[in-house]
Amino acid sequence: MRGGRQRPPLSYEGPGAFMTIADTQSQFRGTHEIVGAWDRMIAKRRFYTVLGLAILVAAFVGSVRFADEANAGHFVERLPHLFDFLGWLIPKDWNDVWRALFDIPSVHDTGGEEFNFAKGRVYVWGGFYVPEYFELMIITINVALVSTIVGFIFAAPLSFVVARNMTRAYLPRVLTKRVLEILRAFPEIVIAGLFAAILSVGPVAAIIAVSLHTVGALGKLFYEVVENIDMKPHEGIKAVGANWVERVRFAALPQVLPNFISYALLRLEINVRASTIIGAVGGGGIGEELKLSISRGFGAKTMALVLLLFVTIVAVDQFSAWLRRRLIGEHSFLLQH
């Protein structure tokens, strides 16, 4: 103590750092306030989470009650019979599933449509035939394949028009973007129903519907890829006088083409499923036959169609994944995982 003044006690905070007790208490109060604010924020988030779940449950219960009152068969009363439908589709003889799949005559054939498997044979040459369901599956795959190719052809150039780093003009970029949004706004089944009414039922309406939706969907994926390219090659060839088409061809396209192909193959998988669903509204292919079999309660035919559809989708998915790995490289897939 010097001159009647007393220094405040010191607390050691580490090598070369000293703090007074008052500073330590102030720091403790600040930490306590931060922890308190954190706890209050967590409590508020939990409250809003519980409130949101309560509103969601109330909306669900209200919608179920409305459906029960509006449904002529009474939704709640019919719930115990939910799986009766599956019971109707279980074949009496499981061997009929294979007979239906390969158009082999059934021992249960009495002249009706349920077991007339051999009637659907598509003869190619002499006694050689293609089973009916295989031909319908080929039609469905063709619809998906043609739609994907058409969608790729139109979506790829449009994506460069929409990308901000490739097109500076506001009007064409915004108009093209709105067109892509409109094309993917409507489900394929809605567009197929419209064109089926105009062009009559068949694969043509399905191809148009899936192609239009594919242009919109791939266009969005493509232009997002284009907007993330390295612009140095673009600036380099622009400096030597390259026009817009040349800049796209030699600077942008080599960078984005692997991703374009990957997205197109992914879209092919989606289009196979979409083509099957569209068949139920007159788009042809295996979907139309599946709808008829289910509505008539033909268990063997339905199980054969479901089995063929399942195997085909798995095969397409595996082939598409293998081809993407071959085109893009195994290293790109390892980076994603």
C-alpha cells in the first residue's frame, strides 16, 4: 500500500495475463447472460416446434373427419378392409404368374379373359413370338427413352440462354426461364390426358407429355450447372473475338457435358416410371394393361405385370448408375460420399 491507497486483489489467468476479481466477476456475469439467452432461444424454438406439430395434427384430424363425412363408403369404417383389395389380387395358382408373363397356356383357361395368356402372343417369325407384356414393356421404355432424348436436345441449349453468366440480356433470359417453369409446373399425367383427348390414346401423347416435362426439369438442372462453371476459358476466347455460340461450344460445353449426361440418365430412370403411370390414362405401354388387370381383379396377370415392371426398373436403375460411373468417373462418385 502506497499513499494510503490499496490495490485491488489480482487473479492469475495464465502466463503474462492478470485480471482483477472485478473483471472476473464481470466476465462471469456476461457468460451467464449468454447461457441464459441461449436457453431462452432453445425454449422458444421448442415451443414453436410443439405448436407447429399440434397445428399439423389438428389439420390432419380435421381432414380425415372431412374425408370420412364426404366419402360415400365412410373412410374410417372401411379402414379394416384396407387390405382386402390385395387379397383379391392373390392368384389361386402361382404358376399362372409365370404362364401370364411368358404367354404360356393355362390349365385354368375356360375361354374367359382372366386366363387367356396365349392370346396375347406377338408372333415375329414363324413360331417365334414375343410375350405380350414384354412388348408392352418395350413400348414403355421406348416412350421414356425418346422423351429423354427430346428433352435433352431442347433443354441443353435453353440452359445456356437462361444462365446469367452466359446471357447478359435480361428479356430472353427471363422469358426462357418462365417457359421452363411452365413446362415443369404441370405433371406429366395432366399433359398426357390433354394430348390423349386431342391426338387419341397411344404412345404419341405419352411421348409429348413426358418430353415437355423433361425439357422443363432438365433445363433447370442444366442452367444451374452452367452458372457454376469456370469463366476463365470463356473470357479467354471472348477476348480473341469468339461469338456467343463459339463461347458456348468451346468454353462452357466441355465443362458441363459430363454433368448434363449424368442428369439425363437420372431423368431416364424417372421417365420410365412416369411412362408407366401415363399408360393408365391412355398413354399405351404396360401401364394401361396394368390398370385393366387391377380393375378386373385378374390376380395372375397383375402379379406378372408388377414383377416385370419391378425387374425392369431395377435393371434400368443399375444400368444408368453403371453408365454414369463410366462417363463421369468413379472418383466423382467417391467425392459425393
